[in-house]
Amino acid sequence: MANLSKDQIEYIDNRLKVGGLKYWDLRLEFIDHVVNDIENKIENGEAFKNAVHNSLISLGCNGNFKELNRQGWKNTNRDYRKKYHKEFLYFFRKTNNLLLFLTCFSIYFLLSEKLILKNFIKISYLFMIIPILIFLFEAIKVGMKKYGKSVNLDYGLSYFSLAFIILNGIPRLFSSATENTQKTIWLILIPIYFVATYSGYKVFKKAINKVEIMRKELSL
């Protein structure tokens, strides 16, 4: 079996990039998918560039990779959505997590009983902001590492911030409700928010790990 050189891999990568596959990790996964076919064609006497051309044609994406790009996004999103749901459910299967959850909820409930509504809402918004500060810190770290355009990182960051994006507007919907109703909403919202954000953080870390492994593959 022929082994493709680094220059040949870069040629395929550039061909995919010019065709519209902008995310390097999607390109790497696609190259892994087609490299054996290209090597087989070369072994059977085809010139390298002809082998690449014919291999891409056989997959129906010779000149335009927009559909491949869309499908890559779709598949990656499905993968990270499954990981996100798995992490959320797994949180409640660990005894230590349950004990921590119940302890924090009890403290939060006592705060709702002791504080007037105005101060309780301020504390609750502070609890929402803290994970976002962590998210911003992690996002800056990712930017400084210059990973490039990565679909895995995009989804990792998206699921990390998903709970805030979905839940932050809910309290405003009940701003004119009674004090008991507003406090009840917060008592439900914040625990869900923290577990969901923690689950997103775990997914984000998995995305980072996957990208690091893929970068090592590129450097080999």
C-alpha cells in the first residue's frame, strides 16, 4: 500500500479548502476517509492528481464541497448533542454530584427564604454570571492557542454557553409575577442552569481534547 507524502496530504487539504470545506478538522476527517481509496488508485498505476480527482468524483463532490461541509456540521452537531445529553444525565448518577447538588440547593433555598426578592434576584443573577465569566476565560484561551477554524471547537463552545443562551431570558418573563412565583422560578432555573452549564463544560473539554489529538496527527 502506497503511503502519501506530507506534500500530497497538503495538496488534498488545499483542494478541499478551495472547494469550500473551510474547517480544518472536517478536512482531516474527510482525508482520512478517502486516503485509502487514493492509495489504491496509485497502486493500480494512476498518477496522484488523477487519483485524487477520480476519488472525489466517485464521492460526488469534485468541485464543490458545500454539501459535504453541511453534512459535516450536521454529523458533528449530532455527536456533541449526544455527548451533552449524556453528561447531563451522568451528573445525577454520581453520588458525590448528588450530594453537592442537594447541599447547594439547600443553601440557595435558605437564601430565598431569608432575602427580600430584590436581593435574592441580584444573588441569582450573580450565579448566572459566574459560569459565563469562566466561559469567556476559556474562549480567550482557545483564541490564544490559534487552533484555526474548527467545527469541533465551535460546537464545544456552543454547548458550553447553551444553557445561558436558552435560560437567561426566562426570569424577565415573570418579572411582574408575585414574589413567591419569581422565587420559585429562580429555584428551578438556577440548579438546572448549573448542571446544564457543567455538562456543556465537560463537552467543551472533550472538544479540546479531540482537537489536540487531531493537531498531533497533522504534525506527524
